[in-house]
Amino acid sequence: MTKQVILISACLIGRHTRYDGSRKYVKPPASWPEAITVFSVCPEVEMGLGIPREPMRLVSRSSIQLETCTTKINQTKKFETWLSCWENRFPYSRIHGAILKEKSPSCGLQTPLYDAKGKIIAYTTGLFALFLQKQFAEILLQTEEVFKDISVWQKFIDQINKLA
Ligand code: SF4
């Protein structure tokens, strides 16, 4: 029987992967069901940006770009190259759900989008979260908020278990 698969932003399980070397650990309100496979990813570290690194943000140009905040280095191509390799090495046929760090330009579901002058003009989906949405049609996406309320957590787990 195929296990359900959930992806988590690495900083949420306690890995020190954030730009400043910190983490954003959030303890789940209950144990993970044994039938669920959980694995973590940090796109920004895995694409080779290191810890610590300059923070990045999403910038609206002719398309949405991933850029460092101060030096304005465009890291979009680097991200896309990593993503293509990651996808090819991916060991599962499907991801049923993901718990993603909010506001991150990579992982976030509601991430600030800036114009070229540095003003927030909208909120959008981080580049990695966007890929997950496009690649896995029925994926259930949550932020770390799902860990903070046992009833929300249980509902999420029940929904995951119902997916074929
Ligand atoms: S939010 Fe995503 S990219 Fe940022 S540190 Fe956490 S896992 Fe890495």
C-alpha cells in the first residue's frame, strides 16, 4: 500500500536553515500517524545559497523574480535549475500535502510581492509553493498555522488520509 506523503519546510521541523541561521520550529499537536511519510526540504539551502545568506524577496518585473533584498542579485535561474534536478531525483510518485513556512519567497502561500522600487504591491505564492501547486493537482497546502490548533491539525490529517 502506498503511504501518504507530506512535505514540510525544513525550518519548521527545527533545521537551522533560515537566512540568518535560525529556525522556526513548531511542535505538532500530536504524533504523526505511522501511515504518513514526512520529509523536509529547504529550497534555498539546497539550491546552494548557504547559511547564513542574504534574505530574498519576490519582485515583479516582466515576470515574478526571486532576488536578494540588498544586492538585488536575481536568483530565479538558480532556483529553477535546482528545482529541475530536485524533481528528477524525487523518490515519490506524489505529494499528498505540504506544510509550508508562511511569507517565505520560496515556501510561502501569501508572500509579499514588491515592485522594482521596493514597495509591496500584492501578495503571491512563493516559487517552490507555486511549483507544488502546479505539479501535484490535489495537494493540500497548509502553513505552520496547522500545527497550532489540534482540530485544524486533525482535519488536515483526515483529509490527507482520504486521498487515494
Ligand atoms: S522557509 Fe523554506 S526556504 Fe526559507 S528557510 Fe524555511 S524551508 Fe528554507
